[in-house]
Amino acid sequence: MTIDGHTDVLLQCVDADDPVAALRARESGHLDLERARHAGLDAAFFAAFPPSPEMPDPVVDDDSYRYPFAPTPDFETARDSVHRMLSLLHRAAHELDGLHLVTAPGDLDRNGLGAIPHLEGAEAVRPDRSNLDFLYAAGLRSLGPVWSRPNEFGHGVPFQYPSTTDTGDGLTDAGRRLVRACDDRGILVDGAHMNAATLADTLAELDAPMAVTHTAAHAVSPHSRNLTDDQLRAVADEGGVIGLTFGASSYADQPDPDAGASVHDIAAHAAHIADAVGVEHVALGSDFDGARLVDELDDVTDLPVLADALRDAGFSETDLEKILGGNWERLLRRVL
């Protein structure tokens, strides 16, 4: 089984003239149903992400860069954006053969591409959580309380290099209650885009294991979005899974926000994480349609190129089965 821990295809298709047709097949972007079939993808997390009103340009110095925090959307704007994306996913699952929602473990056994509804940044959740059950009924099964900006629930980590992950405060009281509410409902909690304090606070509130759906290893590339070895161990010790992003900025070890990286860099980070916490906690989290990809990976059909790079890095076929999907499957069957 092959499972991708993070895609932003809904964000890229929701404003198309025919969004369902764009999800089925399109000439641009990284992922659609036809290419996913060709690649042998069995399931993926489909993120509903409420974008910021504007994205600031990076501040670049000779030896570093940083992005100022993007503005946080207000609740009404975020809610409307998320509802449109979740509605698109439901329409597509109804109208397209070979696409279905994954809201319970048994849905992973169905033929076709399983779509796991995910919320990236909880700005569309009321601080009192009064609409969380509505979102759950709409299929939400994975939630990241923060994106890389502050909100009512906690503090995200800014995009900057080089940087520690210790960049600010953690969960708010509302964030702690949200994490516990997700735990109670069987909603997987995602630590991607969390700073060190927010990640630690989240782990302290959870009984179930957590995910970090798209990240990389800070010890190999000291980007603020990457997890330190201590953070990797904290997630893994509770049974969690770490998805490796395909975004070049997490791997480029130089102070240039536009620097490239290689598919072999992903394999090197996978090897580091496997050495640190075990291959049972390493997975894929591409960030298709949400990031500038490493060289050699143009879209989902290039997954075999990554598999070959992982083999070159010393991973066995049994290891590959775990990394390509087995570890996500185990976590989803446990949490959902």
C-alpha cells in the first residue's frame, strides 16, 4: 500500500472552472486522480487549507533568510474556504469512479484512491469547538491545529533558515482543549508547522499517537520546519509517524529560499530519521501542490524515482513497504 501524508490539491483545484474535472485530470500541478492511479497511490491526506490574505516576501541576508508571519485569516473567511474544499472533495468522491473518502479503517481496504480529509491550520474551527462535530460529520479525520502563523489555538513555526524550532509560545488553553477533543473523536492530530513549544504541549495532551505529516530532519538541514532528534524521539516514543516532505526548502542546506535539492536528499533524511527512531516511524508526506519540489520529482508519477533513491540509501524492500505506506496504514487503523 502507498499512502501520501500531505497534499494541497484541493487548494489548487477549488477555484477551477470545473473543480471536479480538475481533480480528475489536469495538465498542471503535481497530483490528480488519473496520475495517482498511474503511480499506484492507494490513499492520501487531502488538506483543506485556509490561505492567508497575502504572503510576505522573504527577508534574505548573506547567511540566512526568514519569512515574516503571514496574516491569519478570520474565522468566517477560513470557514468558508474550508467548507468549499471539503464540499469539493465530497462532490468528487460522489462523481468520480475510483475516488472515495477514508473516514474509518475499513475504507483503506477499498479499491481506488482513498482521500483522508485533513485540516491544515484550525482557523475554521470555532475557539469553543462548537463546529468540530460538524466538521467530523463532514469527514474530517486529521487536523493540524496551526499552520506557520499564530492563531487562537497556538503558535506555528515561521519559515526561516538557519533556525532552531524553539521560536515562541505553545498551545493556548483553547488549543489544549481542541487537541483533547480530537483525541476523543478519533481525529489524528498533526504536528507539522508546530514550533517546539506547541509540539511539546500537543504531545502532553494526547493519549493517541500523533503525526507530523510533512517535515524533515533538523540535524541534517537546520530549517525551522524540520524536527530535531529530540522531537523525532518524542513523536516516535508515543507511536507516531513522521512524513517526509518533497519540498526543496526543507533539504537545501544553504541560505537561499529558492535553492534546489535532490531526491537523494530526501533519502538521506529518511536514513537519518530511521537511524534515530526506527524505520517504523518514517513515511511520505509529499506536500504535492503546496511546495516547490526537489529535483527529479515532477509529480506523483515520479514516486518510483524516490523508491529507487531510498534503495540506494540502503533501505530494504521490507523497509520500503513501511515507508511508502505501511506506517501510515498502521497509524490510521489505530487512531481512526
